Amino acid sequence: YLQSRGISDAVIDYCIDKGLLFEDAQYHNCVFLGFDGDTPKYGAVRSTVSDFKRELTGSDKRFSFSIPAENETDTVHVFEAAIDLLSYATMEYGSFRKDELLSLAGVYGTDKAKDIPLALKACLERNPHLKTVCLHLDNDEVGRMAARHITEALSDQYTVLDQPPKSGKDYNDYLMNSIRRRDAER
């Protein structure tokens, strides 16, 4: 399933090896885990055959799916969903662990300015060395509104860069568009 979405074998293998990703035996769903140290605290379930998505009961969004940087960095890249994070990691092949990568486990429309998603707030609290927040949120109304609110909330303390995908609705669309363009050029 992830390969059909353009995700590289190297990124998939890394996530499986680190226990961040597995396939459930009963339904063959992808399960994306987030950890507090060595303890799983969050799980996002995504069907490989339908639009079914949910969070595991008891999931704590403060520990949503993420890929840590190999070495301390001052930058975190932020995505709405795990598949978008994996898509970005695929496009950064070879250096996808240079910076922190964080899935917000979704964003929502809100009229509250300066609204910071729980996953991002907790990540910044746990990592005081972070100085730059790169937002890679979706190219839809909710994603653009969330980017504006997060930027407004954090720009006093952090360098916030709004970097939505260059094409498509989200980073997986952008990855798939890039793959199609590359294949057409061959």
C-alpha cells in the first residue's frame, strides 16, 4: 500500500525497523505509532483498501507519529498526516533524518487565532533546541487556515516557514505528481 503511494522502501524499512509502523494482522491496516521514550502513546490506523482512518483508543496526540532527527537539529518539519510525512521523507531520500519530522495527526478548522495543535506544542516543549518550524500543511482551506494560525502563534518565538506542497492537495499528491512527471520524462 505505501509503495503504491510512492513511499520509498528505505523510508518504510526505517519505520518498520524502529517500530514506528506495522501492518495489523486482522485487517492489514497500516498502524503509525508515536512514542514517549520507548513507550507507545499514539496510534493512527489507515486502511490499505478503503478510506477508513481512526486513532487507536487511548491515543495521546502529544506523542503523534514522528521521525526523529539523527542528530540534534534546530528545525522541525510539520505535516497534517503520517502519509504526508513519509512522502516528504521519500523526497528527501538520503537526508530524511536531518531534521525532526512531525505529523500533527490532523488539523481542524477553527476561528481561534493563535491555535497550536497539541502535537506541535508538545514537540516544541520537549525539544527546546528547536528554533525553526517548517509547516507543510495541506493546500486546502483548513490547512491554509491552520498554517496562518500556527504562524501567528509561534512567530514571536520561532522562525516559521509556510511551505505547502508545490502541487496537489498534500505532500502525497506532490510526491505522486513528481513521480508521474519523472516517469513521463523517461
